Amino acid sequence: MLVKDRGKRIACEMNTIGILKNPIQEYAWGSLTAIPELLGTRNRSNKPQAELWMGAHPKAPSEVEYDGKRVSLLELIDRNPEAILGKRVAQKFDNRLPYLFKVLAAAKPLSIQAHPNLQQARQGFELETTAGISLDAPHRNYRDANHKPECICALTPFWALCGFRKISDLIAYFEAICAEGMKNELAQLANNQDTAGLRRFFTFLMALDGDQRKKIISEAKPNIHERRTEDPVFEWILRLLNEYPDDIGIFSPIFLNLICLEPGQALFLAAGQLHAYLDGVGIELMANSDNVLRGGLTAKHIDVPELLRILQFDEFKVEILNPKNRRPCEFVYPSPVEEFVLSTIELKPNVAYKSEPKRSVEILLCTAGAADFIDTGRHNTISIKKGMAVIVPAVAPDYEINGKATFYKASVPSKKPGIWNTEPDL
């Protein structure tokens, strides 16, 4: 039935699978080729394309294609949140899509950064808003009131830094390259190998003035060159030196864990964990937030006191996530948060993927091959190929996918305190 009010009409029509048009973020560290190759398009601007956003973040919401028109996903959810999100998800997350789905393509290192927890984000957002700081001000830390736990899954070999490494190893690395310039601080850390000692040492690094930084970096350079073939840590320091020659963040491969995810492997990062993505293409799924506190390797704003306030100063044990087979064709990455769970669907000819009968809103991205989405309730078929993404609203009937393809799926898990969630929720 047609409804005269256009908003109601669109909301009523949003009861089946919709193709998404997704915005691309052009940041200096992005790749010129990775996202265009995924989408099957040309990079006409010849600018680095860093992130493809799939979701309803106010900064850059996706659009849904209907009858040759494109409608903002954010607008559609505002008009009929329970139909799109599902009743329980709409109630739990204040009528907002709780996750932001991305393709991240890093040709150069991203900034060293961490994200606040939910309480810190709400407090920081309120304080900066009350202070009259514009949402797009370069020195603003909190652009929304949400936290930003995230999961990164490698599509190519993906180099990353995550969490503070074991303190004894940190000391050994620094002693190998700049034992004299950091002699007193390293000795103090060696005598206090705990959270307080690590906080004190990192605060010392962040407080170094220009001359102190240059002196320490000058001492370290020849020693790093001498050891560059011994350990990827030293090779990465040299690569960072080429990009940021006067930034103390060049030593981040020493004080953070350096890892390389193989395609299909994933990493979860909670609030307060210092990290940086260095190189590679990955699928990123996170809570719907854009809050970032930076600590180096960037020309953007760095608020050292606020960063120190939200950081976790514990030795971080890296846990590489591999997907677990949940049902035919679907493999899920465990998730410890309420907002999202990531899974991958591997389709083979003559083996169909069948959706869960009970589910909330889902977004699926095809990263390889081609397939047909079948709305079993209406017998509609949508052909999907590599680079295309779809949204399946909660109110949509069951669906099947047939073909030979790989999909990554974002959905909302059930909440079981203390358990890494894998089940869908309404």
C-alpha cells in the first residue's frame, strides 16, 4: 500500500534486503588501490582511500538503494527503528545501529591511539560540548558519547601494534639501542616492573621535549640500522623513522606488541588498549563511534593528559582470534561486547547459506566471488558480486544465499556476561 507521507512510505518499504552505497574516507595513510580493487572501480581522484564505512554513523551514513533512489540509512532507522534494528536492539541501543562496519586499507601507519570506555566517552563528550567545542574542531577528543571496542580481521597480511608488551622485553629492546639516553628511566622501570612503573615510563616518553627526543633518536639510529635484519621490531622502527623522523612514536614497536595477522585471523581491542595499524587490508567492526585519543605518529591533535587518563597500563597478552564453525557455511569470531559480532560466510556451489529464523539487523559485504540473495518470503532474488554490500533489516523474512563467494557479516550478539558471544539477538 502506498502511503502519502514519503517518510512513512520509505519506512514501510524497508522490509526486505537492500543494497548499500557506502562512503569512502580519504585519509593520508590510505591505499590508492585496495578499496577500488575491492569495489571494481577506478580511483579517479588519485587520493588515498583509507576506509569504506558501512553503517549509520552521523559523520558518513550509508545509503540504501530503492527504486533507483538512495536513502540515508540513518534516516531510515530514525523513521522506523524497530523494523530495521529489531525491537530488543532498538530498545537496548536507543534506536541506533550499534555497530560500524568498515574495510580498512592501510598503505602507511595509522596514528598510535586508544579509545575510551563508555563512561569516559559520555563524560568527555558532555564536558567538551558544555565547553562549546565544535564537533569538527581539530582539538576535540570526543565526537560522540559512545565507546569504541573494535575487531580487526585481516584480508591480507596485516601488521599491527597492540597493547603494552612484557616489561622485561621492553627494557631489553631499549637497552639494545639507546641504553645511555634512557639509562635512569630504564633502571627505574627495571626496579618497578608493574603498572605504576609502566605508566611512569610511558609518561616520561610522552613528555620529552624536542631536543631530548632528537638526542635519544640520534643515539638509537645507528644501533637500529645495525640490528635491522635481526628482528622485525627494528625494521619497523626504521620504516616509522622515514615517515615521522622526530616523533617518539617511532619506538612504538618496542613498547607495544608487534604482530602480523594472516588472512582470516582477527584481533579484538577493548577500551584503553594502546594500538596502531601499520600495513594491510582488513575488515573492521566496532561500536558505532569515532572517538580517538592519539599518542603519536600523526600530525593531528594529541592530548597527552587525556590519553594517559584512559590508558590501561598492563602487560597485554595478544590473543589471535580464529573463527569457529557455528553452522553450515558460517564461521564466527567470538565477541565479548553487546554491540557486534563478526562472522564470515564461505559459499560453495550447491550448498546454500540459510539465515537464522530469529535475528536482528545484519550487514553483509561480499569480498570474493558472486552469489544470489533470495528473500524466501517474497521470492525476490538480488545478484551480488565482489565489493557489494547489503543490509537485511530485522523485519525482513528469512533469506538464502547461493553461489561461490565469501561474505563478511556484521550482526548483534546476545549478551551473556563474561562469555564471548556468538549467538544472534533480536
